[in-house]
Amino acid sequence: MFHRCNILNMNIIDRIREEQGLSYSALARMSGLKTPTVWRHCRGKSFPDLGSCAAYARSLGISFEQLRPDLFAGTPTSPSTPRKPRSHQHDASKQS
């Protein structure tokens, strides 16, 4: 089963494509996809697989997370606090 980009995030691709002044054919060349495929993806007529989503992200200079936030939901945005290392010394006062 292939995961698909959702239609809301395809609007991001089309918006950025327009902001960068790219035609569908230019984005197709940059991403290695066919022009009709790019048009269908941008218009929500069909949905790209993860490989195509990665190609769009790379071609448009956006992060994969921007394109597929659903894959990153619930992941921490900052590194977790490291645990303090346990002391390997024995406390003589606790020994019987």
C-alpha cells in the first residue's frame, strides 16, 4: 500500500510552484515527472506516492515535513532532555 500526499498539501506545491514562477512543465523537468502527472497532482485529480512527494520537496526547496506533516505528527520539535548518568560509585553509608 502506498501512502499518498493529501490534497491540502498539494495546494502547497501548486502555490510554491506559482510563487517561483514555474510552469507545470518546468516543475516536471525539475522533479523527473511527466507534465500531465504534475498537473493532475497540483489540481488534486490524482495523488502522488511518497517518491513523487520527495521529488516535489527536493525540486521546490521545501522540507518533506512541510509537504507531509501527517508523517511527523506527534514527533518532538526539540531534542529531549538527556538523562543524568547513573553514578557507578557505591555509597558506603548505605551498605550494611
